[in-house]
Amino acid sequence: MASDDAALPPSAGDGPPVSSGPAAPGVYPGVYKVAIVGSGPAGLSAAAHAARKGVSHVLLERAPHLNDTIFKFQKRKHVMATPAFLPLRSELEFEEGSREALIERWTEVARELGLNVRLGVEVNSISGERGAFTLTLGGGETLQAEAIVLAIGIQGNLNKLRIPGADLPTVQYQLDDPEEYQGEEIVVIGTGDAGLENTLALAANNSVSIVNRVAEFPRAKAGNVALVEAAIARGDIVHLVNSEPKEIEAKCLVLETADGMARVACDRVIARIGALPPRRFVESCGVVFPSDSPTAFPQLSESYESGVPGLYIIGALAGYPLIKHCLNQGHEVIEYILGNIIAPADEGLIQAKLDQAGVQMTVSEFVKSVQQKLPIFESLTTLQIREFLIHSNVHRPRTGDVVFRPANIPILCISFWRAR
Ligand SMILES: Cc1cc2nc3c(=O)[nH]c(=O)nc-3n(C[C@H](O)[C@H](O)[C@H](O)COP(=O)(O)OP(=O)(O)OC[C@H]3O[C@@H](n4cnc5c(N)ncnc54)[C@H](O)[C@@H]3O)c2cc1C
């Protein structure tokens, strides 16, 4: 990774921003009430709430700075704060804005609240259960904690291309500073938000093409799609539709297209093709996944507790994809560890949908009902179903109502109501 922004004050990204090395002796002697692993939005929010409540805690981060995933966003990235309708519940403020402003503000808050942070320490193993966990850090040091919050995200386990040439030095899976590249022919593989944002930023100074299996961008946010489509229409970006990468050569990407094989000249390939839960490490802590699928997320209770009593999982590793969710979960998990029963931030939104449709169930009952009655959702975790419901409309058809017409196929809806 290239050096960080010269524009940032040293505290906001260069070097340890809060504290590093061993925790100051006597700050929290003995066993921590909670050890939080990972300082992304989820872990940082948990540590901030623990600090606010005076709970003895340690926040362990393997990078030399807080928030490694956001730190690695492309420079000057516009960070989105969706879903707008979801209330925010965290000591960390969050509004849409630049990556740099976000890093700076959260670093300040971490200082103001006096978080007990250790940077540059990787947690290699976790054993034990509620009341008596042992964490082993790189270097062999051990720490004790009564509860664990695992907030390590999934970005440490990026998907890589599996085609000949994928290991060439001209292939990269991260984009630090788009302005480092000038006058190159670059092909971006990946049509999610990361791929689209890289494409847009690089197109200012390079000839950029984006490879797309289909012709639309179903996985990206509407704002990014609109910008990319406009750039394609202006001719600023080449859209390689219905194309599948097959091989990378020194200065060329070979594609299989609807019209046969094609060769695209390129100096560099940037592949943004997602990430998967770091399953081996998580399973080594005793946590169980609901299926063998590499895309499965750990099964958790409604209070984010895994099958290991006292070990909680939040954030991207819990299957929630966005920063706002992570922040809320960090706050909530500390309340749960303290034994306080609070409804998750999305509870009111989902309950309102059920009430409006006349479904006389609590959110928990409804989620369980979906899990039991719709086999297609069996492998989804409780949290993923809640997330799905937030973005769904709930209908309660009466006998004789037309539920769907073949043209718009809400098959899941049909299965559910038949099953009842
Ligand atoms: C390119 C890109 C753009 C995105 N843009 C947006 C956006 O605009 N808006 C939005 O809401 N969301 C966005 N997201 C999603 C968002 O970044 C994630 O949802 C969020 O960062 C997840 O937070 P987290 O705390 O769960 O994990 P992460 O942010 O991934 O943090 C995990 C932390 O754990 C540390 N860690 C990992 N393993 C260990 C270990 N063994 N020991 C110690 N530390 C460890 C890592 O170094 C890291 O700092 C984007 C994601 C990507 C990849």
C-alpha cells in the first residue's frame, strides 16, 4: 500500500493514532470485561460504547492504525451512509462524506473517549468461554477476558481471480490512490460498488474498461450505477458486456464474450470481486457455521452471540454489509454483554412493516417463521433475514387477492404464504 495522505494530520492515519503496544499497566489490571478484536466501524463502536459506560475493555487491531478497511478505501472516496432510514446508535458520528474526514473524526473520538487500543497486534487464537477467555496474540503474548467481541470483518480474505495469469504483477485487488496511475490502459473486473468506484476514479486520467458478465449493474448502489452509466454514455469508460475473463497475459486480458473470444489490451487489471468470511480462524474459535458454503456466515443469536457462550460476532463477519449497521451493532453488543435487553436499531422499522400488513407477530416470531417455512432461506442467519426484511415489503393477502402475475414472479412470497 502506498503511503497515506499527506493532507491528513499525523494522528489521522500515519502511525499509531491512539495508543499502541502493551496496555498501560493498571488501566484495567487482570481480566478485561470485554476484548474486542478488530477496530473497523463495528469494533470501534463497541469499544467507544464500552469506554463511555466505563466497562474494562481492550481493542485489538492488527494494522498499525484504526479501521484498516476504511483506511484502504481509495483516497478521497465518498463514503455513503445508507440506509438513510436506519437510525444511528453509536458514540461515533456518521454522515456521508470523504474517507479522510471519517478517519480523522473517528480517530479524534477514540482519543476523546480514552479507548484502550492496541495497534499492530494480531489475535491468532481464542479459547475458552464466558468468564474465562484466553486470546493469544502474534508473538505469543496472552490476554484474558470475560467476553469476546469478534469484529474482524471479511476484507482480510479477499476473493482472487482463478484464471491463468492471475498472479502476474500487473494484477491487483486493491486500489489505494487512483492518482498514482496516469495514461494507462486499465481493465476493472467486478461490478459491485468497489469496482464501479475504482473505474470512475481511474477514468479521469486513464483509458478504463469494465468487464461485466451481464449488461446491467445489479450489485451496485444506484448512485454509483448512474455515474458509471453516464460515463459509459459519454465514452469515458468502455463497457465490456456479457464478458467473462479467461486469461491474463503480460499486456492483455482474454475474455469470453457472447460473440466469441476477445483480447483487450491493458497495462493493469484491477479485480474487485468481493471477500469471504475468514472461516478457518472463526471455526478455530469454536464458532459453527450453518452450512459448508464458503459464503455462509456464522449462526448467531439475536444478541449477536455465537454458539460459544460469551463470544459475540458483529459487523461484516455477522453478514451485515454496511457501516451504519456495524456501528449500531457495536453499541448494542456492549449492552447485551452487560445483560441489558435492548431491541436492535432496526426493530421498530421491521415491526412497523408487520403491523402495517396486519401480521400479528413480533419481529423475532416472524423471522423464525420465515426460517422455518421457507427452505430457500434456511442457510441465512437471523441477522441476514432481518436485513432482508428491512428492504422488503410485507403483504398479507386475503383469499381471492391476486398475489402476483407471472411477469413479475415473487416466488418466495408465494412459497411463504402457501406454507402457512
Ligand atoms: C471498497 C469498499 C467500499 C465500501 N464503501 C462503503 C460505503 O461507502 N458505505 C458503507 O456503509 N459501507 C461501505 N463498505 C462496507 C464497509 O466498509 C464494511 O461494511 C465495514 O468496514 C465492515 O466493518 P467491520 O467493523 O465489520 O469490519 P472491517 O471494517 O473490515 O474491520 C475489521 C478490522 O479487523 C482487523 N482484523 C482482522 N483480523 C484481525 C485479527 N486476527 N486480529 C486483530 N485485528 C484483526 C482488520 O485489520 C480491520 O481493521 C465498503 C467496503 C469496501 C470493501
